Amino acid sequence: MIDVQTLDRLKAMRLSGMAEYFENLGAATGAQRLTGPEMVKMAVDWEYERRRNSKLHRLRRYAALAQPAADIADIEAMPGRNVDAELIARLSVGNYLQDRQDVILQGPTGAGKTYVACALGNKACQQRALPAGW
């Protein structure tokens, strides 16, 4: 659908997501029914999502979380762990990131401090902030 020279130019301008979209578009059925503006919109959306996912992956790699699959939604307030469910819900919003506040986790061994820290780190990455932990 698009010639090789145009694809090379897209890649040279660091728009490889758009180039990939147009390469895939040639093999897709129904591509001929798309209008010019629809095609451009879809190509821009493809590039945007590719860059967004790439940045999230890069932030998670730089964060080097001990438990990269930790999710804040999986934190349970079980008896004996002294986990404040309301506090976890407030932290999951991520306002502390915009306010540049620190979060200090303390508790006995096995209480889940590392998991909570990694879950908060993942949430920070999703909000495009690089988590720091010491």
C-alpha cells in the first residue's frame, strides 16, 4: 500500500510504529475501505500506544523491582498484618507522587513490605514516574 521509500522515511524520523502499522495494513482485509483521515488517525494511535508501552517497559526495567508482577489491587488486609486498607486505597491513587511525598513502610518480617513497595513502584511506573527505593 505504501512504498518502501516512505516506510524508510518513517523509520528515519523515528516513527517506526507508524511504519509497522502501514506494513501490517497492506496485509489486512478491509484496508481499502478506510479513508485518508481514518488511516492517519489509526496510524497515530498505533504509534502513540507503541511509545507509551515502550516507556512503561523501560521504567519498569529501570526500577528493577524485586517483584515485578506486584499489583496494588492484590494487596489484602489480613488480620495480623496490620495493613490499613483505606491507606492502601489512598496510595493507589498516586497523589503522593504529584505531591512529591515519600512513603515509608515498616512492619515485622513477612508482613509484605516488599510486595507493597513493588506494587506502589508498578503504580508509579504506570503514572510515568520512576520509583526510588532504599
